[in-house]
Amino acid sequence: MSRTAIFSRVRPSRVIASVVALLIAAIWVFPVYWMLSSSLLPNVVLTSTRPRFVPWGGSWDNYLSVLSGGSFLRALAISLQVTLIAVAVSLIFAFLAALAISRFKFRGRKSFVLAVLFIQMLPAEGLFIAQYKMMSTAGLLNTVIAVSVLYIAAVVPFTIWMLRGFVAGIPAELEESAKVDGCSSVSAFFRITFPLLAPGLVASGVYAFLQGWNEFTIALVILPRQDMRTLPLWLRSFIQASQARETDWGQVMAASTLVALPVIIFFLIVQGRLTSGLVAGAVKG
């Protein structure tokens, strides 16, 4: 095929759409690149009138300064504990609830689904006083358990609704066929149905992980003590400490990168399952 024929088959509208998509992607990626680039440069360069778009001559000094205090590692440990507990428990509860809604017919089933949606619509700010008093009365302020419980309560409603679509999209006849072949109900479920739900569980787990990792206001209310801070709270206090003197933007960008790094690693691990899960969830009612 000649070069002329190849160019004649390319539609101008497709080329324009591709260029626009690349421009949008570049605009979206640029803040992340600027954060990474700035984290490698000294504050003298960042506060100069001439921006430096490529971090030539950069170093890891900003990261070493942020990590030298030790407060980051403690905040990282607390965030990991809270987030992993919230993800594991919310997936268990949401999975069982979604299975019950999709597979069994019982009185109040529709009311339960509506209640899940109604709870999801409640503004979180309206619950802060009640949550604080509840945890204070129970003696759970400044504890990982208190924040984990509130994160689970915030994440479970939407996770139930999300997993319901995946469970409903798997025909119950598959389990019945397995039972005909000699499998028990439990064996048929774990051999046939559960593997098909893996993408949905991953997609729901990513949502729960992001909610728990990035949540700020609940942690601010329930964790007032300085030595009990999640990473978002630590980043805020780090920025405030920087603003008390001349703001060191290199260290601020390094701290922001360290907070975002676990999320990036998590996405790299589950991105394959996440893509298939989102596509499956879009076509399974």
C-alpha cells in the first residue's frame, strides 16, 4: 500500500480527536510532573523568577530532610493500618450484603437497598459531632480502631452498591450446574462464582483504599493528638510548620510525593484487575 493511500485512510476528525486527547492528558499529567521535578530542586531555584522545567542538578536532599524527622514513618504506619483495616472489613461486609441482596429474596430487600443509597447521600460534616461524642464516650479518641470504624461506615454503603452489580451480573445457573456435577453450595460458590467476582472486588477495594488513604476531616476530628496523625494530617502540619518560617517548597513537594507514592504503587499492582473490573461493572446491571 502506498504512502498516499495510507494518509488517505486517516480521517482528519480522528487526528484532531487524538491531538485533543494528548493535550488533555498533558494538562492532567503536568501538575504531577511539576511536583516530582520540584521535589528534587533546592528552594533557591524554586523561588527564582525563572522556572526550571527539567530538574537538572537535582538531588534527594529534600526527601532526606523530610524523612529525617521520623514523623513521616509514624504517620505512614498509622495510615497503612487504618486503610488496610477499612479495606478488608468493608469488602467483607459489602460482599456478604451484595450477595444477600442479589441472590436471596427476603422481606425488606428493596427497603435495605434504598437505605444504603440514603446513607450514602448523608453529608459527612453533619455527623462529625455525633461521631466525636460517640468515640469520646467509648474512650476511643486518638486510636486506630476509632478511625477505622468510621472509615468502614463511610465506605461500606457505596461498596455494597458497587459489588451488587457484579454479583447480579453472574448467572445463578452457573452454581446450579456445578451442583448437578456434585459440588456443594459452598464449593460451587468458591469454585465458580467467587473467581468471577475478583475484578469487582479489586475495583471496590481500590475505591475503599482511596477513600481511607485520602480522608482528612474524620481523622482531623478523631485524632487531635499530634503523635497520632494519618498522612493527610501529617502533610498539613508539615506545610504549617514550613509556613511558620520561609516556606521550603522543595520539601513540601517531596512530602506530597511521599504521600502519593503508596497510592501509585497500589495502582501499579492492581491496575490490570481494576481495568477489567470497571469494564465488567459498566455492562453488568
